[in-house]
Amino acid sequence: MVTIAVDGPSGSGKSSVSRAVAARLGLAYLDTGAMYRAATLWCVRTDVALDDADAVADAVRAMPLTSGLDPAAPTVSLDGTDVAAAIRTTEVSSTVSKVATNLEVRAELKRRQRAIIDDEATGGFSGGRGIVAEGRDITTVVAPDADARVLLTASEEARLRRRSLEVHGAADAAAVAATRDQVLRRDRDDSTVSQFLQASDGVVTIDSSELDLDQTVAAVLAVVEQVVPEAPSARA
Ligand SMILES: Nc1ncnc2c1ncn2[C@@H]1O[C@H](COP(=O)(O)OP(=O)(O)O)[C@@H](O)[C@H]1O
Ligand SMILES: Nc1ccn([C@H]2C[C@H](O)[C@@H](COP(=O)(O)OP(=O)(O)O)O2)c(=O)n1
């Protein structure tokens, strides 16, 4: 069983890089950000006001969430209904920090994330091989005991350009400006409850500003090979 933890700010490449690393090593893949997004959508759909902290926490504890861990096709569903697209809307992106800064919500999702990670040690999707989990507090709070811990960073400019291309299909000044709130303001709010802007002790920082996706994946695989030589080797 190998556990790989990846944290980083918005647009640093956590999701794409972690998925690729999990696929290459035959591991499960857990997108914890998708769980916070699903929690936000669940509150909206059940008419819970996001400013009512106690009601939000109660709703999240009762949330019927399922996370599919196949890196080739990760899924997220609420009450059996696929919500992969619904959790990526601008409405969710711009309000998710309200839910993610609720400490009772964080405790509940940490408990669920820990259970998923532990399940992969004995079976689960990977059949006991292990998991790549990514988010904001995986290296520090959810899996500080992970075999490999990586903080993926990138310059503000690179992160804005990537998110702008992804969401608006362009990275001109107007498109980048429209992305600023979703990236910079959200990171500022999220960083009040998690430490993902600087690496904690024992966490390896990879700056992807000047790397493309394949190069970033290779850099993470190199860290894994170095710190966990017994990890499953990368598939060609
Ligand atoms: N190293 C990279 N170079 C270029 N583009 C990248 C790189 N890493 C990620 N991307 C692209 O940037 C966008 C955001 O990446 P994503 O993995 O969603 O970041 P995060 O999960 O950290 O928010 C995606 O469209 C992805 O393909
Ligand atoms: N472990 C985590 C993962 C995500 N979050 C919060 C912070 C983010 O604003 C939201 C959504 O995370 P997500 O990884 O989807 O965000 P990106 O748009 O990929 O940057 O959830 C968190 O607080 N802790």
C-alpha cells in the first residue's frame, strides 16, 4: 500500500497531475476538492443557507456522497445522481469557500477521506495497492503519514492563464480578469483554514510554472520513486 498526498493552490495542476500519477502507478485517485464542491451543491439543493454554519454542518454530515476512485474516470454522485458537471459551475466555484471554511464540515470530510484512504490499504478500487489523494490539507491534516507528500505550486500568472483557458477557452486580459475571483480570492479565503501556500516539514515542493503537464507528472513520479522505492513502478 502506498499513499501519495498532493496539495496546492487553485490551478497548480493538482487534479490533472494526480490523476495521471495514479493511472501510471495503478493506484486509486481521490479528488477531495470535489467533495467540498459536492457539499456546497448539496446545501444549495437542500435549501440550506451557506451562512448558517450549524445547518451547513448538519447537512454535510447527512450528505449521501459517493466518490468513484478510478483515475481514468473519476465520478462524484449525490444520492446516486452524477454531479460531476454541476459541481464545476461558477456558482459553486465562487461559493465553495464558505463551506470549506466551516470547521465542522472539515472534520466530517476529513473523517470520510481518511476512511477512503484506509479502505485502499486492504482492498477498495486499487485492490490494496494504494491511493493518490489531492486537495489543500492532505499533506498536513488528512494524511500527514503519507509515503510521499508533494506541494504543487505555480506562479499566479501561470495558474490564472491555465484556469482561464480551461473555463473560458482563452487567456486574453478579459478572460483572465474574469477568472481572478475563482482563483485568487478563493485561495485567500481557503488559506485561512489550510496551509497550502508553503510546504510543511518533509513535504517536497514542485513548481510547475515552467513545466508542461507531462513534465510535472514526471517530476512527481521522480519524487515517489525517491522516497518510496518499493512503490509500484510507473506503467509506460
Ligand atoms: N504543468 C501544466 N502545464 C500546463 N497546463 C497545466 C499544467 N498542469 C495543469 N494544467 C492545466 O491547467 C488546468 C488546471 O489544472 P487542474 O489540474 O484542474 O488544477 P488544480 O486541480 O490544481 O486546480 C487544466 O486545464 C490542466 O490541464
Ligand atoms: N482538501 C481540500 C480540498 C479542497 N478544499 C476546498 C478549497 C477549494 O476552494 C474547494 C474546491 O477545491 P478544488 O480542488 O476543486 O479547487 P480547484 O478549483 O481545483 O482549485 O474546496 C479544501 O478546503 N480542502
